[in-house]
Amino acid sequence: MTSVHEPHAVEPLEARPGDRSPADPPPGSRPRVDAKVTADLVVLTVREALLKVLLVERGKEPYLGKRALPGGFLRPGEDLEATAHRELAEETGLDGTRLPLQQLHTYSRPGRDPRGRVITTAFLAIAPNLPAPTASSDARSASWVTVEDSLLDELAFDHRTILTDALERARSLLEHTTLATAFCAATFTISDLQKVYEIVWDIPVDPRNFRRKVMNVSGFVEDTGHKRHSNGRPAILYRPGPAQVLHPAMLRANSGL
């Protein structure tokens, strides 16, 4: 009698080192990321004795109607600084070419933008007495918003993280550089300068120690030879000096400096 043999089960082959999947890139090639590049701006100023940031209301998806930092996509022939200046003018009507920009950080986390892989470089700009913005381009509105309220708001993309980083950068720079004068008018009193520190740091500053430390830093401020007259004793008017670094530093951890 002829016997019937059951077919043997075929064991799956184990992958061996060097085996390639059809989806793998050819040998010697490198995977590439198709990413778009943007520039975003954190513009800080002191208005009405409050630290404020410039925000726009988005006029299109994604995040339609949400507040966001001004910014947009890099165009051919532009560097990122030019993109930042152009977007500021297009979305808020402010002339960004007169604003010195400091590169803050590059944000590249996958998924930060629902439109795809978008890598942004954020810039920090600080200036006094900036005018009210006028919305245009793809922004519904533009306004100065207190930093405190902005951090409580649900900003578009990862802009809350960017704003938090910018605030910490500004606070740190006030400790070690003469950046505080960028918040002041062309001429200012020591009291005006002290208020900048108190507003940005969000802590009280000892006035006597502050004046002494400012005067002890060579080139921090320069006497203009003029005074501001008020009901009390006339206050000396100063302008920014040539110094850029504070030595010794102004330490915010200690309210007495």
C-alpha cells in the first residue's frame, strides 16, 4: 500500500545580518528628511509698565483663530533673518529691519507642525516704544499681549515653549549684559532702568544696591548732562554706554542684587 506523507511545515527563514528589505534604501545611500524651514520671532517690549510680547491671531489652518508668534516660511534667495524681517512686516505692519535680532534656538521636534516636518529658528528682538501693530497677510489680528497672559494661553504649534525659552534668555541676559537698556528710551533715569529689571525679572529690586551696581559697571550708562524735572528732585538722564558685558553681574536670584 502506498503511504500518503503529510507535507512538512516550512520553517520561516530568520533574517541574517546584511539582509535587506525591499523598502530599504540602496546600499551606500543615506535617508533624507524632506523638511521645510521657517523663522519665528519673539518681540518683547515694556508697555504700560508690563512686559509684553507681539502675537498674531492666525487667519488660516492649522490653528485657525489661535494666537501665535509672527513668522513664516523661508523663501528662495532669503536668509532666515530676512525671512523674520519680512514676516514681521507682512503680519504686523512693523518695520523689522530696525530691530536687532538675536538667534534664540532651532526647534526641530517631529510633529511640532501638523503640516509635516517643519524646522523653525526662533529669534528674539527687544525694543522700546514700539507702535501698535496692524494685522495683514494671513494674520487676522496682531496685538501686544502681556507675557503672563500669553503663557497661560494655548498658543499655536510649540510657540509657548519658544516664548518660555525667550523669556528665560532675556532674564539671563539682563544678569550678564547691558541688554536692559534696549527696553529703555534713548535717554532714561536709573529709576527707569531699575523698573525694566523688576518688570522682566518679575521681582522687586533694592534701589540703593541697584544704583550702586550700575554706577560701578564701567560703560553701562553715560550721563547726558541733562535732567528730568518733576515735582521732586530732578533726576539725571543717562544713555546706553559702550559696555556690552556686566562685570560684576546683576544676580536676580538675590533681590538685593
